[in-house]
Amino acid sequence: MVVEDRKTNINTISGVIQNLILENRNKLSISGVKDVLSFDDQVVIMETELGLLTVKGENLKINKLSIDTSEVIVEGEINNLAYSDHSKKEQESGIFSKIFK
């Protein structure tokens, strides 16, 4: 399967386009960001179109944050990128939904 074919299949299935560009493990450009939920110099947690994205590393800083264009640039020593399917709304209601089942 050609790379272009895979891109087409992925886009038609989810309807969402998100790009992560990591340059030399020092600069991460992310599109499709809905909100930055928390950040410090070791962890940045973002709500994206495809779920929560956690970026871990050292000396992390948000160099660009544009909710209008859904873009974020994180700089620093990036060691780990991880997605989870839980959205911000699911986390907020998660505790109460478990208690009142």
C-alpha cells in the first residue's frame, strides 16, 4: 500500500487530520489540538481531535499555542509521546458515573 493510499484511507475513516512532527527530539509541532489541559517543564497534556496526548521530557516549554489554528509547538528534550482515548469531558464525568452506576 502506498503512503498516499494509507493517508486517504485514514482520513476517510476518522474524518480527522492530525500531524505530529518531531524534529531532533527537541521540537514537536502538533496540529488538531483542542485544548492544553496542563503543562509544566516535564509533562504537557493536550486534548486533541484523536484523544488525549501526553508529552513527557525535560525542560519542556510551549513555544506556540494557537487554539484558532489548532496548533501547538512544544520545545525541550522530548522523551515520550502517548495517546489515550479519554477526552476531557469523559474524565470530568468519569468519577460521578462510577459512583452512581
